Amino acid sequence: MNQRISVRAVIHKEGKTLLVRRSSGRATILGKYELPGGKLEYNEQPEDALRRYLRNDLNLRVKTAQLYDVLTYVDHDDRDLQYVFIIYLVTVEDAHIDPAMSDNYNHYVWSNVSKIQQYELTESTKMLLGISQRPLPSTEMSTETENTEAEYDSSHVIIYSDGGSRGNPGPSASGFIIMNQQKVLHEGGVYLGITTNNQAEYHGVRLGLEKALDMGARTIDFRLDSLLVVNQLNGIYRIKNRELWPIYERIRELVGKFEKVNFSHVKREFNQLADGMVNKILDAHERG
């Protein structure tokens, strides 16, 4: 099954949600309302795509963007296509200014979605709005956020982690995203100082495991885009770099505290949330 990653913005004003009506696209979405956003370009970070769509399609400037949820959706028009929707809670600059439409849209509404007619929405938007009407967390930005909803199952979690170094060795950071099958439960990361790419990758795994242990997880599916690190953690390759041994030993200690931990490799385009966390931390450090 092919996968398409898309970002969507939930923007509120006076208790209502911004929806935009399609003036282009296939027949099943033409003339229907959706949350603003669109698909990611190759190697594009989700927050960068979000800002691009809001700027180009609506002439809106993002003030804050907080990751809220990640959901999958199988397109009814093409059963071989699965969408991965990355949903952000967004506040915009000059919130009193009305959006200006691009050629992709011909109308917008600030709607109480419980009152909007379902036939006016795209199928994917019905699904997304059903999620986004839960009590929402604060829209203030932070390096580390947590879903405060009381009821979720964290016994089995999926962790995406990443690490990066600008210089190798150079300024480095690690990031991770913890999810269950339906929602993001936690995201976090740290600036590491001057280290290597591999050290940053390993610290991302360590941080994810430590947080999962605090959350009470028992089984974990760990997903990384570094095939080398995955093969080392699975015992296929030996670790020759002595600087990695202390971090590796800490990871093995943590793994022993869970019932099961599985490390698997994913393509970089499917690890963009953790990668985005790393770059956000490094960018913030560079800005001082």
C-alpha cells in the first residue's frame, strides 16, 4: 500500500474552527470543506509544510503550532493509498484578519463543526473533525509536550526516535515521539552539545525508553531510520565505537525492564516527526 503524508491545521476563533472549501481536485472533494493543509513534499518537515500551505493558500502566518495527533486514513477512491495525517493546533498572527483564498479554495467558514452538514465535508475531514473536537490542550509551543487525556492505553506503544549532528561531530540533538495506535502520547527531545550522529541516534533511543518506562509501557515497537543502529540493537552488527558502549549498555538495561521491545527500520520519510523534533531543537539552539 502506498502512503501519503499530509499536514492539517486546526485553527480556532471564538470557539469555532476554520474550514476551507475546495475549488480544485477530484470530484469527491470538489466543493467540499476541509481543514487547511496538504501533502508533504520530499524531504520537507511537517511544520515547514504547514507554514507553507497556510501562507500560500490563505495568506496566514503561523504564530504557534503544537502537534496534536497522527492518524491514518485509507482513501475510499483508491484503496491502495493510505494517508498519514499529522494534525497541529495552530494560532496565527493577526488572528482578526480574514484568510485570503488561493486558487485551491473558493470559500472559508468559521464553523461550529457540530452544526455543519456532514455532506458538506470531505470524508477524511469528517474523521479528523471527530478527533479534533475532544478537549484540546494548550496551544503554547514547547520542546516537550504530553497528552493529558486521562484515558489511553499505554501498555503497548510505538516509538519513533531520531538523532542528528550538524558537523558530525558537531552540535547535536535527539528527539522521540511516543504513540499508541491512534494518538501521540508524548513527544520530547534534548540538546546534547557536541557529539556524533551515532551518539545522537542512541540517545534518542535511550530517551524514548526512559519515558516509556515512566508511562508504564510493557511492550514497544521502536522505529528508526538508521539501519546501522537497528542492526546493532538487534545484535546483527557489533558496536566498535567505544564512545557508544555506555549508552548501549544503558539501552540494554532499559530493554530488560519491558516484556518485549522490537527495533525495526523505517524509511526517513516515515520518521519525519522525530526528525522534525531534532531540527527544531537544533534551530532553537542556533537562535540562542
